[in-house]
Amino acid sequence: KEERDFDQESEFPPCRVEIVLGAKGQLYVVLPTGVTTSLPFACNAPFIQDSARLKIKELGISPTNRWLLERVGKLAASVMLQWLGQENASVAERSRAYRLFPDVDRADLSLEGKCATIVEEAFANTIAEQPFLLTNGGDLKVAKESVIIPEQLLDVWPGEQITALVDSGNRPAFSRYVSGGDRQKLIHWGLIEQI
């Protein structure tokens, strides 16, 4: 209420955050701000802008902006989980949900880096303990309970036969339809292994 100069007795109006997959990771307050992150989607929310209205207010002094960025991360994770859980869709279509998966440089201390880190941390907290690894058979497994098999082997044998031979844990094969870039994000996070 202090950041928005609201009367302390007033009720807050409804607040909505939106993401646009495939758009550059820019932050919007209806119009674009000067903040472009490395996120795989653009974000629109009622961020508090700086006095010049070029960027958003620094996160250290704006609890509202931190809260909105956390909501963006939770939204992206929940959309990905819902997309993956659509059992009526094909495995190939469900595999596209990983495009929402962020992979940012958490050591980047610029405003853009801090914004992306807050979103990514909220995303990580939302998917923790959830089954989100899509197997070739269309099942969802928790982190480290599926394995990436080389595409050439999957062209010859079923995933179950391959994992029985090459994976001591006999984990199911990860969806072959997930793009190489999205697979790398999961590997970088340490959520899946590649044979």
C-alpha cells in the first residue's frame, strides 16, 4: 500500500501477471520496460517502475516487484506442469512444455539478472517434489527418475529394452521429443542424467 500510495483503508484492485512464451524475456507494465531478462518468456505485471519510468524499481527497495516476480515463476511452473499433465495430448505436444523451463545465470547481479533469478527460484520451488519428467511412454516422473537415451538407440529398440541394458537403475527413457536445448536445461539443473 505504501509503494502504490493507496489509502490504508482501501482494498487492493485485482492483480494479474501474464507470460508470453516465445517472446523475448522482457518485462512489461502494459508497455515494455527497459528490463530484458534471459527468461524464455515475456512477463506483464503491474510492476512498480523507477522514477524515470524506464525500468522497474530496484528489487531491494520494492517488495511489490519481488512478489510479482515470484508470482511469474509460480505461474510458469504451474502452466508447465498442467501442460505436461494433459494425458489426452500426444507425448510430442506435451514435450513442448519444457520451453517454459528457465535456465538463467544466478550470479548475474544486474537488475535483469536479479529479476530472472527470483523467477527461476520460484519456478524451482513450485516444481520441487512434483513429477515433471515426461517419459517416452507418457508417464511423469520426479527428478532423476528418468534418463535421456541417445536418439540413435531409440530408433532401433524400445526405450525399456535400452534402459534395462545401459541404466543400472532401469529408469524409463525420457521423451525423445524434447528439444536438445530444453534437455540441456534439465541436465544443467541436475534433474536428469544423459546416457
